[in-house]
Amino acid sequence: MIIEKVRRLAEDNNLNPNIIDVVYRNMINSFINMELEEHSQINKIKYSKSN
């Protein structure tokens, strides 16, 4: 849904929607990976405190 929205916005502003698509997908994936890493670190801390 987000990708569709930004693609439409790109088209409406005479920008290449394929470039916007790639940028947004990479940005979203990077944020997901960052959150997964943070979650992993939090779980390591919780696990080490419980033992």
C-alpha cells in the first residue's frame, strides 16, 4: 500500500516511479532489519539477566 502510494505520487510529480519504488523498498527493509537487530539485542540482555 505504501509503495503504491509513493509510486502514484512520483507519477503525479513527473518522477520515475521505478526509482521511488526501489528507494522505498530499500528504506523499509533497512528499518525492518534495524528493528530486528534491536529486538535481538534486547532479548540477549533479557536472557542473560535471567540466568
